[in-house]
Amino acid sequence: MWIDTHCHLDAPEFDDDRGGVIARAHQQGVRALVVPAVWPAGFAATRQAAFMAGGAYALGTHPMWLDAAGDDAAEALARALVIAQEDVRCVAVGEIGLDFGVPNADRGRQVALLEAQLKLAREHGWPVLLHVRQSVDAVLAALRRIRVPGGVAHAFNGSAQQAQQLIDLGFKLGLGGAMTFERALHLRRLATHLPAEAIVLETDAPDIPPQWRYRTAAERQGGAQQRNEPAELPAIAQTLATLRGWSLAQTAVITTANARAALPRLAAFFSDD
């Protein structure tokens, strides 16, 4: 089976056909979806989407939603985690992290929120789902100050040295649709040479579409869609298998085991059969 470790199934892009999206994923063998929240006002929708898919979820505030979430985002997460402690489907704190690619990003506020959420993850003993766009070194610094039980660095595209530092801190690295582009030479080298036990698969649906779903800006203006779906995961996995010289079956076994190691609560409701 396949585990999509990062899928925003609660996104409005899926509102018209969420049931169909789930059915297509299951038909492709994607048995587990992990749905990360992006802000407290969406926690209920995140849980509902995960339940609808028979999947798992994570709670946290994404750095790009910092302003929308407001100054009490950490307090709202603290309250939600107390309740979620009893819910086996809540498997991590996330999506949290830093995004220094945002124009005029308030880095100080982002770091403060990340550290507050890391402290909550440490308090509850949960792994985290990390957003690390153009910010890997700053995220690593925060992780060294506030140690958590590992997790996944989502959509990783940093250096080999940064990858190893995250691995040393107990993290797996999420690879997805960006890896399918032949011009993504750096990412494809990483995918080829990372330790096998460090790799998990994700779609980030509806975002980061694979090469075959990508559309140019002109095509999008003309109405062409580029929505990604969790059903694309096995095809994305084929790129990883080709790069590594693995069979598709090997790729499924390895990445599923890695996802369960990164997010131990997944094992409570996803069997091997």
C-alpha cells in the first residue's frame, strides 16, 4: 500500500468532488492520507476530511497563515492538542515551520510561532510536519533549541548536508511531484542518494503537481487545471523507483515503513494487508 504523508484534502479545491478524490486514491492503492491543518479555524475541516478518507491528520499553523491565524494561534493549538491526545487519527503537529520565500516575511514572528508549536509537540511527545521553504537552516536551528520526536520535512529541496542534519535529528524527508521534472536535477540527485530509510512520499495535493499535471501560466489563464490529487502518488513513486533502481513494490514497502516510523500513530489503524 501507499501512504501520502502530506495531502491537503480539506482544501477548497476539493470541495466539489472530495469523495471522488478519495475513491480514486483508494483505487490506486493509496490507503492512508495524512491531512495537515494550516490554521486553527480550519482544524474541524481538517479532521472531517481525514475521517472522510479513513485517514489521519495533524494540527498546527502554517507560517503563511500566521496573520490570518492571529496572535493566539499557539494557544488555540494547545487547547486542540489536549483534545486530540485521545484521537488515534491525530498523528502529528503540523503543518508548521518557516517560509522565507514570502515577500516581506516577518521572520521574527514566524520563528516565535514555530518555537511555540515545537514546544507543544515536545510536551505531547508528537512528531511534526515541517514546512521549510528557503528556511532550512533556520528550522534546523529551532529544532536544535527545541528537540521533538522527529517527523517529516515536507517538500524537502535543501542541500545534502542539510538533509543529513535533519536525518540526524530524527526526520524523514518528503518527496513528491517536484521530483518528476527532468530539469529538477538537484532534487533528483537527492532522491537518488538519500539513505533509503530517510524517504517518505507525499503529493501536497492540490499543490506541487507532477510533471504530467503541470500547466503553464498561459494555460492556467485559459482555464486549464493543474490540481494535484493523492491518486497520483504511485506514479510519482515510479520516478523514485526508477532513480533508485528499485521495483515499484520495493518502493511501496520502503516508503510505507518509513512513514510509519516517522508517524508512529499510523500503525494503530493501518495494517499491512
